[in-house]
Amino acid sequence: MARFFKRKSAAPAADETPTAAPATSPRRRDFSELKPDPDKIGISGSVPFVRLPDPARLFADRSARLLEAAPGHPMEAYLRFVAEVARAQAVIQAEGPPASLPEASDLALRSEHGMPPLSRHSLEADQGFDDGLLALLAELDLTTAPEASVAARDSLRAASREDRLDLALQVFEGALPVDRIAECVFVSAALQVRLAEQAARLDTKTLKPVADGVCPCCGGAPVASVIVAWTPADKARYLSCSLCGTYWNHVRIRCTACGDGEGVSYYGLDEVSKDVQVETCTTCHSYIKHLHQHRAPTLDPVADDIASYGLDLKIAEEGFRRAGLNLLFVI
């Protein structure tokens, strides 16, 4: 039987392991008197605000992590499917022409108004995005994929350039059409490649916080929360963008959706690695995956979010809704 662990919301050591609870569902405890001290839990004063993605490694490393997690997993077939998508992303990233940035004047204007530099307008002006999407569809090996995935690829190939761009804009803005979810996976994969390349070329000195749970590079939602082990950000907390792959610093023990720190708790399952938990907020009833990458450096936000789906199922039973977004695993 699955055992659910809860860890208190006071500032724990970054490498603390949850304590087992005898019940099969989370225990409710009152921690209202515990006030997290931001100065003690890794805020941005002493660590870089952002870490830009490395497109040359991002997708290949993700594919390797998915293949590592796949054998014997209840979702082995899907993990291998996403690994193939990530492999194709790595290929088109290495072989395709580099993505260009918006005009300097547009970047400056958006920065002046506190907006992410990459926007739907830069996507509309990007002549190379559609070529990249078609290259991705051509590179994919779907011989073992479900028929729905093959049909989605063929449908995108047959669609007009304008239709593919319109779907990409919807994905960019987080408004995924339910009747085209399978197509959205491939469009999202192409977007991730293009936006990672653009984000990697931005000047970190010009990037500013936008809002809780909003990527400072492209405005995307986070896929997961990560405790990192980089110098000089050892054991600091970052959020990982679901679109461009940028990491941006976020205060620990503060909800990524509403910013509250009073009702934050952490849960884990003994069937899932102790290095992957969920962070819940009783104020807005949302949750996000919480990865201890400092203990397990190969953890990948996208890959390990999918591989820990059991946590999603369990925490949903407690009435929490997902705050993060995984564009390769829309649930």
C-alpha cells in the first residue's frame, strides 16, 4: 500500500529526508505559528536571478534521463515516447539554423515595462519556427508510438503554415485546445527548441522578475521547482520554465502560484524517489513538483515530473490542483 509522507513547512535543511507517517493519507497539522524566514532559505540576494538554458545539452540530457527512468516503469511506453521526442529536439537543435532575437528596440521596450523579452509577437515574426516544427516531425521515429500520435503528426504535416502558427500561439499562451492535445505535444516540442535558443542569447543583466510563477524570459509557467547545486547557488531554489527551459530564483517555502508562505507543506510517496516531492499550498489549493537536484544531479524537471505521476494522482485525491505545466504531459 502506498505510504504518503508529509514534511513540515518550516525551513528544513535542503537535504532533509521526509519522515514516514503511519497513515495512508496526509496528516493535517497546525503550523500557523511557524514563520519561514526568507533570509535563511535561499533568496536571491546572494545567488543569480536566472540561469539561461544550454540548448546544446538540454534535450539530449532529457532524453537520456527519460530512457534511464523507463525500464519497468508503469508508464514505460510513454516515457520512451517522450524520450524519442527529446531526441528529435536535440537533433533539430544541433542541425537547424540558430534562432534570432527580436529587435533590440523591442527588447528594451519590453524590459522598460517589466515584460518578458520573448513574446507571441516574436514568435509571429520568427520565420524559422515552422521550418523547425516540420523538421521535428520528419525526424521523429513513431514506429512504436500510439496511433493517435502518428495521426497528430500527419495532421500537422497536412495543415497550412498559418494553422500551425495559430496552434503554436495558443500553446505559447497556455490555451491548449482540448481537441488537438496530441498535436500540441509536437508543437510544444518545437517551441521549446526555438525558445531555448532565443533565451540562451538574452542578457541576464536585463532580466527582471515578472510575477509569481511567470518566467522572466518568455512568460511561461514553471514545470517544477528545483533545489540546485550550482556554484554560487548551492541549495537555492529555482523554478524551471515549461517553454524555454530557463531557471529563475524563487524564495523557498513560498507558493509559486499565489506567493503565500503560511500554508506550504511537502509530500512524498515511498514508491517515488525521495528526491521528488510535491509542494502544496492550502491558501490557493495548488501544488507543484519539488525536485532535489542537489542530491540527484540527473533529475530533469520535464522527465521526472512525468515519471512521478503517482504523486499527481495521490495529491489530487486531497483536493489540490496542479500549478505547474508540463507541455509534453498535459494532464
